[in-house]
Amino acid sequence: MSTTSKWQVSDAAHHLHPFTDHGALAAKGTRVITRAEGIYLYDSDGNKILDGMSGLWCVNLGYGRQELIEAAHKQMQELPYYNSFFQCTTPPAIELAELLSDIAPSHINHVFFTSSGSEANDTVIRLARYYWACQGKPEKKTIISRWNGYHGSTIGGASLGGMKPMHGQGDLPIPGICHINQPYWFGEGYTEDSTAFGVRVAQELEQKILELGEDKVAAFIAEPIQGAGGVIIPPDSYWPEINRICKKYDILVVSDEVICGFGRTGQWFGSDYYGVKADLMPIAKGLSSGYMPIGGVLVSDRVSQALKQSGEDFNHGYTYSGHPTAAAVAVATLKVMHSEDLVTRVRDELTPYYAQAFGSLADHPLVGEVRTTGLLGAIELMQDKASHSFFAEKGAAGNCCRDFSIANGLVMRGVGSTMITCPPLVITKSEIDLLVERARKTLDDTAAQLL
Ligand code: PMP
């Protein structure tokens, strides 16, 4: 039996994977990724695969970065762990909090640390409700979110998210969370002018606030660009209208920056890209380039003042909040981003290059739309692009394309029949060309099978 087969058998026997049909996986066998360098993954059969998804939207600096490895090694020798409860803190947590305050908009100067994006969003629920309780408005506690948004997989995160298959398993959402439609113009508004569509779906927020009563609504949460939902880039008219509505009814704005944060759009945060003034910003993933599990919530002065003046404990926190080794790796990540001026490079060099190179796939007979912002990209696969007809089984089309993509040496992910990419921010222009070349070959192979 080959090493790969042995690993597959053992994995099937003992390992339960996230978001997986375990029967199907055991029959198919897992792909064992054994090492990685730069933007390439290597599997246990020796295949070299371009990682067009930065792991799971996180390895922004690519693999094998010595600065990050050394930061972890040094911190583990000095102080691998200590908590930030009971009046304690650690130097990496302090340094990271300061660095984050420097890159955050000027009205954000605090961070509450977690180990993941899901924990960050659970923290958002606690913080938003506690904030209003501190203002003497404990009834102002409903959080409005969006269908097909993704905010994590804990009970709180999955409730905030608008993924119906997740809600269906386990009686979600929890009370006090409700959803409005997403600004998915290509999928849900194609016959309308996109600007008008953006305003119309944003105004669903106003209708929902009026229906619930503004004194009952604590916050609105959204990803600046939906990631897991299929890289859904809202029309430019969407966020200004959301801003207007939240201001009018005094609703906290929560910008989920778990994917869009740390340079992905060519700005430090997705909210910077859209000019959104957020009260809370959950972060994770790119914060440590995925090298260590760390996340947090960036907290505006408005909310942090309330915590500081409450005169009591905010009864929330995690064993690993501010974990020193994870924080040290995040500090190293941000230092690399500064020293390589990576956000500017993404904005000025890579954004236009990716838009042009990846956008060139729009001429393919299988492709209804290609959209990009920064280094996020999506391709809409169509049964018949002339009549705007989607495949009857969207998921099967996406999976078919994804499998060809891997066979062609490129990780792309399928969300329904939308193929998505999120390459590392350190990708070079010639590597972008290679990504696009493999994506085109993948579309040809998929078209040969499906059309
Ligand atoms: N928010 C967003 C926008 C995400 O994309 C994700 C993860 N894909 C999460 C939250 C949850 O993060 P985690 O998986 O680290 O819990």
C-alpha cells in the first residue's frame, strides 16, 4: 500500500472533516498536502499545485516565510503561553494591539483577541448587545445580517451567517438574529440596473429596521465583499445606502473583515475600500497569514468607551485571547506587510493586473461574468450565457470545474456554479499569468464535459 493510501485509510477511519459528506469522502479519498513553498502546495503524490485560494483565504504572505517561523520559534522559547485574564498581559499581545490600532481607521483604537473568525463574531454578538445595555437600552439587541453571508461555524457565527444548509442542521438561527437579501446582482438582479439594484437591496435593511422598531435593533453585520457566498461584490451604490440607513437609525455597523481585511482589496480593510465607518470589525485569517490561529474584534472608541465606563466586568473571553505565540506571528506578519508595502502593491500593481488578466476569461463560452476586486475573483459558469441560463445543478457544475482545476494544478473553489479565487498577496504577475492559463484550460475541460 502506498503512503498516500495508508494516510487515506487512517484519515477515513478517525478524522471528521469540516463541511464534508463523510461517506462520499471515504469513498473518494482525501488529498494529503504535505508541504508548501511560496504560492505552491505539494501533495503526497508529488503534485505541485498553485494555491489560488491562499489556503482558506488566509495565507496572504505565501508559504515558508522565515520571518513568521522565527517569530513563533523565538516566542515559544521565551513564553509559549500565558493568558490575558486576571490583570495579566504579554508583550506580543500589547505590540499587536498597538499595530492594529495604527492600521485601523482613526476612530478604532482597541482590539479584543480571539483565536478565529467564528469566535470573533460570537464576540460581536456579546459586544453589540452589551454596548446597548450599557446605554440603558437592553431591548436594542436584534442583529440584522444577510442571506448567504458567512460569519463562522459556531452557533453564534452560523446564526449570523445566512447559509440555509447550516441553519437547517441544529435549529438555527438563535433568537434575535434576522436576515435580509444579499447584493448579488448577477444572480438575483440581472434584469435590473445594477445601481438601482444595489440601492433597493440596501433599503431592505431600512424596511427590516422599521418592521422591528429601531429601538430593538443593535447592529447590522456584513462582509464588505461576501467571500464564502461566492465572492459577491456589491454594486457601488450598496454600501453608501447602508451607511446612510445605519446612521439614521443609530444601528452599529459591523464590517466582517475576516477575508477582506489585511490588504485583500488593496486597502488595509474592506471598510476602507467602501468608505464604511464600522463600529466593530471582526478579523482573523490574514492577520497571521494563517500561520497561527488568531482573530479578534477591532472595537471603535464609541464601544470601547462604554466598556471602560460600565463599572463592571464584561463577562467574555477565551483561554487563547491574545495568545502570545499567535500574537508574535501576527506582529511579524504585519511587519512584513509594512516593510514590503504590500497593501500599496496590491492596490497599484496587482489589482489592475489581476482585473485584466483574470477578466480576460469572460470571453469563454462557459463564462457569464468575471468579477474582481483587489485579489478576489469570481467566474460565473453558465449553461447558456446568451440567455443567462444557469446550470440546473449548479453544485455539480462547480464541483466538476473544481476537480479539473486541481488536475490542472490550480486550487480554485466552487460555490454553486461560481468559481472563486483568492491568491496570496505576494503572487507575481507571471504567476498570475500561470493562474489564468490554468483556469482557461480548466474552463475548456469543463465545457467539453458539460456543454
Ligand atoms: N467571517 C468570514 C467573513 C469568514 O470568511 C470566515 C471563515 N471563512 C469566518 C468569519 C469564520 O472564521 P473561522 O473559520 O476562523 O472561524
